[in-house]
Amino acid sequence: MADTVVGATSDPHASGPHASGDDPSRRDFINIAAIAATVGAVGGLAWPLIDQMNPAGDTLALASIEFDLTKVEPGQQVVVKWRGKPLFVRHRTPAQIAAAVKDDHADLRDPQTDAERTKPGKAEWLILVGTCTHLGCVPTVGGGEYGGWFCPCHGSVYDTSGRIRKGPAPKNLEVPTYSFLSDTKIKVG
Amino acid sequence: MSGHSTYEPKTGFERWLDTRLPIIRFMNDTALDFPTPKNLNYWWTFGGILALMLGIQIVTGIVLAMHYVPHVDYAFNSVERIRRDVNYGWLIQFMHANGASMFFLAVYVHIFRNLYYGSYKAPREVLWILGCVIYLLMIITAFMGYVLPWGQMSFHGAVVITNLIGALPVVGKSITTWLWGGFAVDDPTLNRFFSLHYLMPFVIAGVVILHIWALHVPGNNNPKGVDVKSKADTVPFHPYYTVKDGFAICVFLLMYATFVFYMPDVLGDAINYVKANPLVTPQHIVPEWYLLPFYAILRAVPNKLMGVILMFAAIAVLFILPWLDTSKVRSMRYRPTARLYLGIFFLACLVLGFCGANPPDQPILGHEPSGFMLLDADINSIVWLSRIGALYYFAYFLLVMPILGLTETPLPVPEGISEPVLSHPAAAPTGAAAAPEKRG
Ligand code: HEM
Ligand code: FES
């Protein structure tokens, strides 16, 4: 190929009388524009490919449930499935509530009062997401030295308000958004 | 791939092909005539074993995928159906499940071989790093594969591991939701894990090709750890090492077959024969044996984020090993002190494995805790044993390797592969030359 090029002046890189400097900058512009367009296009396509893995519309639509509290006796806990996770519905006894309130100002890792974790006037109902805030195992009810929950996986201990008291978990058991539809019915999510 | 080729096309077709796609030349130069150090021992046969295991996992996996159903309602039953009803399904499924264990066994031997003979040192750093990439991809593949049968351990293992990422500040939670495709490990998670579990082994195969390419530029290291000086130091790969590798593969396959046919379930966890139930966590969550040491490191740290960071660091540190080891001597045959520390490192890995398999608060000596609390845990507990193990694991790479290389005095290193260490020239004839006659 090289031997078909006759004469050095046709080489655009040579500094001849015509290479005044605006040609290279035009080429730079085209290069930059082409690269920017490619990056934009790849980025624009990458997002759908990434976002498709986020929860789909129908998954999000299944997000709330209603639950009838009359099924739960005092001192008992019922576990229902909510958003693929266990939901704890615990009917606390007065002693358990008292134990939780007594520790409101103890040295807590994730300080919260018992009142902040229940609805006003409904202290007997504790509604929690039943996954340990360490790595997501399901804690067993009544275990541990606070009579709340004990997580078998790595030994986290929660009190009767679901607050973390011992072990590797960083946070209290999560209270989901829920509301009372009537005295005996709640809507979670 | 490097050096000049010895291939001579013999037939007209071979000559025709050679000028168009020199694939036969390529095969000849990489697998038949490749000059290989003449003193390689059996620890060098595990590369071939690994290639075979990857092939077996891919073939058995593709067959399993013909019968497996990636859906939370059917996955567990479909695997049971493969075992009971599909023709030879039991064989294929046991080969695949035990094959993963054999694959990891071989990769650990292979990695320790490299640690002992210093094969990660210049000029083989890229080769070593590609090996680390393969190992990491194997871990991800095996983890996702273990989720597929959708037993109790599959499910809760997936919950615990994906929640690890949730420990990252700010982005952690959105990344886990993204991985799950929902609010928990559920059907979308199982589906994508199946898709990726199918894909990853082929990615591994691609990296294996790069790995072998990077091997064939500097050539093999050898038990003496000295450079090849001349043609006299090497033999052609075929027939010398094809036969040696072949023999080792047969022995390895015998062991593999023993597991497949006589004890297909010993390496697995019985609880995985119970179908996944998101509402009940098994008493004791453990990963497969080959990931136990990392699990022990994770649990050794009371802080969730730090535990996660340390666990990943335990793998990450392997990548920079070529620059942590300051010794110029490759083979530990000539580094008695380093050999001792490596031995302890091996023990530390076993101890960590033992810790990972047992509950954190379990006593080590006797059945009772000592009653003496050190910081947050009883001193006679798995937690403290894992801390000691983890400490040594990191100290070996970050302290022993850099310092020892500068302070130790290695034994005399031979000049080349063919020459013995000649401290007393008179000793040479009795040693090297007399031996072949005795062997007859
Ligand atoms: C790097 C190679 C591979 C490794 C380490 C690996 C590992 C695993 C493991 C540990 C399991 C769980 C088995 C059990 O405990 O019962 C599994 C299951 C499975 N794998 Fe793989 N695998 C590999 C390659 C493949 C490939 C290439 C495919 C598909 C083309 C595949 C398809 C499957 C299927 C369908 C299952 C579910 C059935 C079962 O549990 O036996 N695997 N794999
Ligand atoms: S998951 Fe509960 S303590 Fe680790």
C-alpha cells in the first residue's frame, strides 16, 4: 500500500504548507464525538441489562398482606410469609411488655424504646420482619437470655421488643410499615 | 506459542491447512512437542486433572440442565426425579455433585504446589493471577450451583451469603435487592443463579486458555525452582508427561469413583435433602467443605462489615502474593525456614476449616466452656480458635513472606536442573551417575 502513495505532501501527518493545525483538531473532534457516542450508547444499553435484575412489576405488586390477629393467643407467635420473608406476629404478655419497657434505657446497641416499636395502645402486638439483621437467618422465638429471640446461625440474642442485645447482629429486628385496619386486623406493607 | 515450531506438515492436506489455519501446528507445539523440564514430579499432574474435572462438570452439568427445573416449586423435586427416575440420572447427578468437591480438592493441591515451589514468582506472576481468577470464579460457580437443588442448606446458605453484601455501607441494601430480584431469596433468584451457573464454567474455560497461554511463554517451573538452561534440561511433553499425567488422572478418577459409587453423600449435608423452607432456619448453617475456612474467617470477627471485608481479603491477598514474597529462591526445598511456616499455614487452613464446620460458641477442649471470657467470647471456643487461625492466615502473607525473604539464609541452590548441588565435587559421581546402574 505504501508504495502507491506518491509524494510526501499527501501524508496528512507531514507538516506541509496545508497542515495549519485546524485539520488535526477537526479529527480530534470527530474522535471525541465518536467515542462519546459509543460510550453513551453502551451505557444506555447497559442500564436495561442491569435494571432487569431489580424486582419486576408483579413482584412489587404482591407487596402487601392483611392478617387477622384473633388467630394469635397471648404469649404466642405466628409466622406468616410476607415478601418471601417470615413475618413475626407476636402477642405479648404483660410480663413480656414490662420486661421490654424496663430495658428502654439500658445500654442498647441500636437504641429504641419499646413504644417506638409498637402502635399506641397496642403494646401487646409486636409485628416484626423475622430475619436476623446479621445475615438473615430466622431467629427462634423464646430463645436467649432475654426471652425474645435467639438466632441459631451466629448467636444473636434479641429481647422481647426484638431489640438486639448480644451477638454479631448490628440492628434491632425490623418493624415493617403496617397499620391497624380494625382492632383485630392489620395490613402489612 | 513461544519459541520456534517443530511441526512439519506431512500430508498434502496438512500443508494446505497449515497455511490457512495452523491449528495442527498449534496443538503440536502446545501439547505434544512442548519442551517441559525433565524433573517434574506428581504434584505437576494436577493441572491436567483440573482440566479434566472442568470438562466433566460441563458435560454432566449440561445433561442435568436437560432435566432440571429452575422454579421454587419444582427445583427440589426435579433433582430428586433426576436421581430416581431419569435413566442413569443418579450417576450423572452424583458425578456432578461430587465432581465439584474433587475439582476443589485438585485446585487446593495445585495452589499449595505453587506455594511450595514458588511458581508464582517472576516471570510467572500473570499466570498466577489468572489462576486466582479461576479459583474465584470456581467459588462463585459452586456457590450458585449449590443453591439449585433448593434444599434447606441451599436456601439458607444463599440467604446468608447474599446478605453479606448488604453489609456494605450505603449501596449494600440495593445491591442485595438487585441480586435477589425481589425482597428475599426467591424464584427470581433461583432462575438467575441457574442462568449464571450455566454460564460461568464457560467463562472459566476461557480463562483457562489464557492461563495455559501464560504458562507457555515462560514454560513450567520445576521442583528445583531454577530456570531451564538448555534443551538437555527438558523432554517433549509427549510421551513423557502425557503418560505421567494419564497415570495420575487414573488414580484420581479411582478416588473420585469411590465417592460417586460408595459414598455419594458423605461430602454433602443431610439437611439439604429437606426442601427449602424460608420460615425455618436449620440449627446450624454450614457451606460445603471447600469454603469452610473462609466462613470461619467471616465469623471470627464480631463486626459484620469487617467480617465480610476480611473474608474477601483472604482471597484478594492471593492476587498480590508475587509481590509480597521477597525471596528470590523459588523452591522451598532450599528454604527450610519458609517450609516450616508454609507447613503451619497449611495447618491453619485445616484448623479454619474445622472452625467453619462447628458452631462458634462450641468448646474446643472438653464439653464445657472454660468460664473465662476474653473480650466477647469464652477463651475455650471455636471463635477464639478461628481468630488465631485467621491471624496466622494473614500474618503468613503480610508478615512472614515479606520479612523471611530478606532475613533467611537459603540452602545452596543448584546451578541448573541437570546439575546437582556440588559442594564437594567428589560426591557427584557416586550420587548422580551411580544411581541409574543400581536401578538397572
Ligand atoms: C465449574 C464447574 C461447575 C461446578 C464447580 C459446579 C458445581 C455444582 C454444585 C456444587 C451443584 C450442587 C449439587 C448438589 O449439591 O446436589 C451443582 C448443581 C447443578 N449444576 Fe453445576 N457445576 C459446574 C458446572 C455446571 C455446568 C456447566 C452446568 C450446565 C451446563 C451445570 C448445571 C447444574 C445443574 C442443572 C445443577 C442442579 C442439579 C443438582 O443439584 O445436581 N453445572 N453444580
Ligand atoms: S444470621 Fe443471625 S446471628 Fe448471623
